[in-house]
Amino acid sequence: VQLQASGGGAVQPGGSLRLSCAASGFRFSFEDMGWWRQAPGKEREFVAAITWRDPRTLYSEAVKGRFLISRDNAKNTVALEMNSLKVEDTAIYYCSKLRQWRPTPLPGYWGQGTQVTVSS
């Protein structure tokens, strides 16, 4: 299993970024996927997840209404569109192949993260 996140960078508050995660080594089309993040000095936290079929999405309260998760099964990629970014969104963002969807999305395999920094 390989998961490579990209698209991070530095942005001002209110700005936008689009993260992408390229997956390989497993049957991506049949796996639920998600994004987590870890801010300095804090534990890794759930951000968003998407199911493999009839895609359903789930978001943390912190990002609901601002972030959008999507997937392209033809390209084996999962994306996270981040809008109205806040300073508290600063973190390393990781994509994951989920090991569980219900009752709570739980991560399985991790990929390398991508740094997102929101500051003025």
C-alpha cells in the first residue's frame, strides 16, 4: 500500500488549497478513504472520509462546510478541497485507507503527509 499526499503549502487566512493523494498497491475503487491531520503538539485528528461506493462523505465539525472530499477511481486519487482556511487548520495532512467506516471512521494505512500552513 502506497499513499502519497501532495498539494500542501502556505496560504493566508481565507485562502484555499487543494490536496491530492495518489494511491497504489491495493484495489482503490473498493476502499473507503479519508484525510486526517496533525497540528504541532496535538494528536492526529479526523478531517474527512469518503466511501468507495455511491460515495458518501463525512466531515469533522471543524471543517464541515469549508472542506470537500472527493475521489477519482479512474485515477486512484482522493482529493481534499480546503476553502476559507483558518490559522487553526495549520497541520500536516495525511490520507489514509480506512480500516473501518462505522461507527467511526478509523484509519488503516497511512501515507506521507503534506504540510499546510495558514498564516498572515
